[in-house]
Amino acid sequence: MNDRDPLEEFADVNEAVGEDWESETTPYERIRHVIGHTYSAVSAESVADDARTAPKTARKHLNTLSDEGFVETTTGEHGGTLYRRSPESLVVEQAADILEHVSTDELITRIQDMREQLTEYQSTFGVESPEALAVDQTNQALTESGSQQDEIDPETIREWKTLRRNLAFANAALSIGNAEQFVDGDRRSTDDSVPA
């Protein structure tokens, strides 16, 4: 029979996995992975702890990632630099993922479908956005305190917001896909004009 505490065994497994990760990756790779999943601003020390490296090393790589546009920096409450994943890099990553799995023609069809769904939400509720719907409902509740309000299902609001987000990513993917065609086309036309 094992007399060890299950929490100790769990900590040992986590430490072993962490040690494997550290031995199989570079500090830059670990820092990029950690900040790639960081959407609220954190210190270099926090990233360093999670990436199993020194704060000085984390700061160096975070500044490189900031120069590349992968990381966004802000000034913290006490004047220190805070880091988080840049929204632009997330959009580009999502767009690239979409382009990898969906053809341009299918993407155009999906964008049209999403626009129709969005228009349907707007006409059903008589407002442009789920945020405007919340304001509208609050205003109605304040002015009609004695009457019974029809409550909008929170799932409907969530679906509307998700639809808008997905449409934005799909539009970004289509724009990037179209831009890549022009870049590839320009590269081909330059290559074609150079004698072999």
C-alpha cells in the first residue's frame, strides 16, 4: 500500500512534466508559448515563472516579441512594463487557421450566411448590437417599472456576440487570403519577367 499523499504525487508529476518541457524547449519557445496564452497584462517576472526561466531572459524575449508585434506592452501601476498577447497577432493567427481549413469560396459563402444571421438579429430586436439591446432593456425597465418585461435569453446574447466575433475573424481571413493572392501574384509576375 502506498503511504504517499496523492497531492504530493500530483506535484511530482507536474514537476516532472515541467522539467521535460524545460529540457525539450528553449527559453524563447517557452516564453512565446506562455505569452501566447496571456490576454491580460502581466509582468516579465510572472511570465518568467511560468516559462521556467529568469526574469532578465523573459524581458529580453518579450521585448523581441513586442518588436515583432506578437506582444503588446503597457505601463503598470508602479511604472513597470506589463506584457500580453497582442490582439493583432491573435487575429492573424485565427485568420491563418481559418484559411488553412476553409476554401476562399466556402469562406465567402459562410460570411454571407453570417451577415444574414446578423441582420436577422438586428431586425428581430430592433437594435444594432447586443450591447445596444442591453441598454435598451435597461432603459425600458427603468421607465416601465410596473410592467412585466420580456427577458432576452442570455444564450441568444452570447450567440449574437459569438456571431459578430466569428464574422470579424472570417472577414480578416478573407482579406488576408486576398492580400496573399496579390503578393503571390506580384512575386510570380516579377519572377516571370526575369530571364532564367
